[in-house]
Amino acid sequence: MNGRDPTDHKLLLKKFEVWLKTEDRKLTSIFAAKSPRSNRERKNRKQGLKVLQSRVPHGQKIFEELLSAEFSGVNEEEKQLEDLRYRWILYKTKLKEAEELLVCFVI
């Protein structure tokens, strides 16, 4: 045990969940936009992806704090944590694919 209050886990869980939803919505909006037709659109999309990529370390830090926090061990919390772990991996994969797709548009 690390001396943290188990409620820290719930707060971190919520914090990370909100952060991840926000970032994923931004990524989805970049993906949802039509194929970039001009250089300016490509640059804007590339800049948006760079900003999202620059925030991944912050998200990783929150996630690591969440993993190290004590929690009550309730099955529901475990399920939430596993769901967030999956969504975090999925988000990073989508972000990488978006960057690769953008490179294809530039070529």
C-alpha cells in the first residue's frame, strides 16, 4: 500500500476518463474532417495532431498515477480501470494511425 486514500483512485479514474474523452473527441474531429484539399488544411490537421501528440505524456502520467493509486478492489472499479486501459491504448493507436495517414496525404 502506498499510503494514499482509496478515494484518490476514484478521483484519478474520473480525471483520466474525462481527459481521455476530451482528447479522443478532438482526434475524432480531425479524422471526421474531409480529406485535406489544400496545403493549409493539411498543415492545420498536422498541427492539430502534433498538439494531441504533445499531450500524450501528460495522459500517460495521469494513467500511471491511476495505476499506482490504492483502490478498494471493487469489481466495478476494476472493470472501469480495464476499460480505461483499453481506451487509452486504442487512443494512442488511433493517434499514430492519424499521423501516418496524414503523411500519405502529403505524398
